[in-house]
Amino acid sequence: MEEVIAIRFYANMRTLTGQSSLEIAYSGANTLRELVARLVERYPDIQPNLFDQRGNLRPDVPIFVNGRNPRLTSAGINIHLEPDDVISLFSPISSGRMNVEVMRSPEVGGLE
């Protein structure tokens, strides 16, 4: 049986991809950053919802690996993915309030 990584789309991400979930073959050297790049190749309409004008992953995009926020780890979005990991991708936060992960983000100059 082929090893895969599951991706779950929520809110606008679901609308933009036309899917609620997707499985991608695990290649052995996947990072979250590489996976997101592969998603943009497959679904170009999600690019402005994931990346800022400089090509960085937007800090207001909630993204989780197995229910945990990788931005709170030392690896950040360069976290190595394992077979059977579940990636959850949500729409950018638009409530006008910053979430804890964004406030802790060094790119935003937030808390460490």
C-alpha cells in the first residue's frame, strides 16, 4: 500500500480546491513548505490565500500538522512530514484580531 499524506481543506480553501480532502503520495523528503508548493501548482487559485506578495506563507493562514501548529516549533513550516500525517488548511483569519500564532511569529515581530 502506498504511503500518503492527507490534506483537509476548510472554509474558503475547500471552495477554491473544490474538495474537502486530498491524499498526496509521500516521497520520503517532504516538508510542509514543499507540500504547500505542490498544492499551489495543483490549485493555483489558492496562492493569494496562502502566500503574501513576497512569496512567504501568510502568517494569518491557520495550518496544522496532526492538529498542531508547526509555527510553534523550531522547524516552523520546514517541519518534516511523515506518512499518514494529516494537514489541515484553513482560510486566512479575517476577524480583525491577531491569533496567538501570528503574534508569536518572528516575521510579524511578535512575541517569542
